Amino acid sequence: MSSTSQTRGIFIAVEGIDGAGTTTFAHGIHTTLTASGLAVHRTAEPSSGPVGRLLRELLKSADTPDPAVYALLFAADRRHHWLSEILPNLQKGTWVITDRYVLSSLAYQGIDEDVTWVSHCNARAPLPGVTFFLDLPFHVAQARIHNRGGLRENLEDADFQEKVAQRYRDLSRTFGSSLVTLDASLPPQHLVRAALMELSVRGLLPG
Ligand code: TMP
């Protein structure tokens, strides 16, 4: 995995298990940064591109694909997402916030597949400048999933999610200073404030 040092915009990824609130958080920081006058593009993976659309269909299907197929498709979607949407925005100075990126593949596909192989599959996915990991106990996330009406996708199975939660924590300890862990049990507005503080401390916010 390479870095994004050749680009002008800041690249941010948001990560966490299902139910951790990545989408609400990404929306919150997007709204706040945009209101402060920055050009910010919000996106997500699976992306809205052709491989991403296929993945959304597979995630809803009763037949869960082979884990290696998932790993390859997520990596292919990511490469397309990077080239067609993320990089062009960064190059023109626009910030990019993606709801999920490489860490999702390491955490989810790394359960049933060799995580080193999954990492190799993602070798062409440049790393974000900052990754916010929303850490939430697995049982709290499960209660949130239950409250919103139950499972929507085939990777939301409780046993699997428990392993993913632990894997995220393990990975977060080895990911280096570009990863910021936030306590996702805090209210959304607190999380957004903590994230902005972190960006400010890192000297990334203008003015
Ligand atoms: P979402 O629920 O955040 O939209 O993500 C869809 C599901 O896809 C979620 O269960 C996480 C999973 N996923 C992976 O397993 N690997 C990946 O690389 C990505 C981006 C998502």
C-alpha cells in the first residue's frame, strides 16, 4: 500500500464494525468541514462503481460468496474507486472522506482468508492520511443493528462480527500514527468534535 503524498487534498477513511456508526460520523465530519469552507467529497465502499454495485447485490444475497471472491472484489472495487473518484478529487485539492476502505478488507476478509494475502490484494490502494476507527463493543453494535430492524447484509452475522470487532482492535494497534481510535459509544456530535480536534492537532485544518 502506498501513500497519498503526491496529492493536495486530505484523504480520510472511517472504519468500524457494522452498527458502529461510520455513516453518521462520515456525514457529520463532511457537514462540519464543508460548513467551514473546505471542498470535501464524501464517498463510501462498496463504491457506486460497477464492482461496488455487484458487491451490494452479493451482500444482500442469501448465498454468501467464497471469502476469497469477496476479498478480490472489494480490492477491485477499491482500485476503481481510487482511480475514478478519490484521486481526481484529491488532485484538485478537494478533501475525500470515505466510509470504509482497506482496513475493512483486512478486518472482514482477513477472518476467513490469510490477512497478508488480503493486504497484497490491496497493494494498489494508497493509504489515507488519517483513518478514524470507531471502536464499539460488539454487543452494543449488535443491539443497534437489532433496533434498526435486524440484519440487512450477509456479513452482519453475530459470530462473524464478534471476530471482526477483535480483528479491528488488533489491527488498530499495528496501523501506526495515521489511525485514530474514537470511542463510538459517545454521541455523534462528540465524536465529530473529537475528530476535528485531532485534525487540528495534526495541523491539517487551514487557518
Ligand atoms: P456498509 O454496511 O458500511 O455499507 O458496508 C457493507 C458491508 O461490507 C459491511 O458489512 C462491511 C463489508 N465490507 C467488507 O467486508 N470488506 C470491505 O472491504 C468493505 C469496504 C466492506
